[in-house]
Amino acid sequence: MATLETCSNTIRIGSYNVRAFFDRFNERREFLYETIISMECDVLGIQEAMVSGAGLDSDLKYYLDKSLDRSDLSYQLYSSAGIVQSLSLGIQDLDFPPAVARIFSYIISTQLFLLKVPLISYVVASAPRALETMRERIGTLTGIDIWSAYYVTLAPYFGISTLVKPTYRSSASEELVLMPPGMGLGIRKHLGTTQRVLVRDGETDAPLFWFVNVHYIADTNDEGVRIRSLEAQRVVEWMKSVENVTNGRVVIVGDHNTLMQNEGLFEVMRSGGYKSALLEANGEEPNSTWPTGIQAVYKDVDGAELHPKGVCLDYIWIKGMAVKLAGVAGDKHKEGDETLFASDHIAIWADLVLDVKE
């Protein structure tokens, strides 16, 4: 596996599911940020980010900014709260009974309003993290899961984020709802979004490539396989209309949740002209990017029984570009605690060459 040594004349891309503020976040927080800073990514997509000022993606930006040589520069941060974006883009079918959907929408609207009110916004943004910390402590002591219903309050915070190093310029992000109603899928809708950012040259402002951050549905059944393929197809089609802006250069990263393996999603990507950066660089995908060895009372085990030794869920797909090096980060436990990792996922990265002649 390649090391973290950066190649010259390349741009480093990364992807990391950071597990929100679950799984002992207060204990792994600094370790997580240190891991991300050590990756030295020029553009990084994170999934399961806590957005809207909830103290993860904005907190991470603060530490990344501190790691820069110049205090007058800062990372560009683009965030998307999946369900909120879905609602704002016209997705009204929450696949709940009407009364539940109304309550759900009311809670979200109230939170979004309070997040704009000075002083109150700090309390509102801090509450979910505090509740989760208390829930984990009680669960660890008693084995009882309380307050799981509070997940409805996470809607304004749970999403994806993209960070761009100030060496480059970037355009404001655009979102695409992964699973709008009317597609005849027959199960609950995946109200997540995908996000694209146009990365530009820092000096000339010329468009370099599109960076697309995704997090696909996680259902571990045949219907989940079908939906992931449809979601991937939506993203590929979404990018076709704008590829000419960057002479066909596109990067798609994220947590693909391909727990069933050998899924149709891979053929969708290959048919769209995309190649896996890690496969191209190393001749194989990582053996596993999930789960790490993190131990926590409410750690995600959905699908783990299918892959006792772990499974590769995270990918970097490239089009119109070449890869020099690629590898992983965050695969080691914190020193002195074999049960604590930076996240329940391993991060992936790739050094890409922009000017490619096919």
C-alpha cells in the first residue's frame, strides 16, 4: 500500500466517513482531526458530518485552518444537510403517516429558525451532541437504550461536507436529491443528497475538475442493491451535463455502502467512464474500510455479520484524470487504547494528475 508521501504536480483527494458525533466522539475527536490533518488533502469529502454549526465540520475547518502556514488563509467549507436539502428542493414525501410527517417538518423548521437566533443557536447546535454523550454513558452502564427517538432532531445536522484547501478556488456547491419520490422503489425513500463543487486553479481561476461527494443508501438486501445502482446512475447522469466545463475531469468520492459486494453500482460507474483510483494505483481495493476496531455501546453493526473481516465501502472514482499514488489513513487505533479509532470507517486518499490525454 502506498504511503502518505505527496507527489509533485498532483492534487490530493480524500474521502472519510467520520461517524458524526457517535461512538465516543469526545474521546476520539482530537484523534479524528489529527488523522485528517495528517492526510494533507487538497480536497476532502466527509460523510456523516454534523453540519449547521453542530461542531464537527466547522470544528474541523477551524483545526485545518490552524494547520496552514498563513493565518490569512482558510479552507472553503460546503455543507449539505440531507433531509433539509431534500425538503427545500421540493421532496415532501417522507414516507411517514401524514401526522408524523407534519410533526417531523415542524421540529425541523423550528430548529432551523432557532439556529439563526444569536446565543440560542449555540444551545440548539450543542444539544444533540450532549444528548448522545449522555445516552452512551447511560447505555454503557445499564445496557438500556434511551432517547433513540431524539434522532428526529438530528435532521438539520446530519449530512455531508466538502473542504477545499485555499491553494485552490472553488465555486459554491450544488445539491442533488438522491432519491426523489415517483421512482417506484417500494420502500422508504433515501432522503440524502449528493454534493458537487467546482474546483478551480488558485491563480488563474480556470476550472480544474468537479468534486462530487456521495453517501448512498445502506439497506442490506436486494432492494438496497437496486437502489444504490439507481442512485449511482442519477449521479453519473447529473454530471454528464457539466463535464464539458472541466474537459471531462470528474472525481466522485464517498461511502457507497456496498455491503452486498459485486453490486450493479460498479458497472454503472465503469459504464459511465469512471475508474477506481485505488484500484488503478494499487491493483486492488483496500481489503476493508469498515468497520475499524472501534468499540462503543451503539456502534454500527448493520451488515457486519456479512463480512466478519470487514468490507470496502469507500471509493474514489476518477474520469479524465490519472492517479499516481493512493492509500488509506485512520486504520490504526489510538496509542494506548486498542478499542478507540478515529472513526468506524477508514479514510481513503489519492494523488491525481489533472492533465491527462486519453
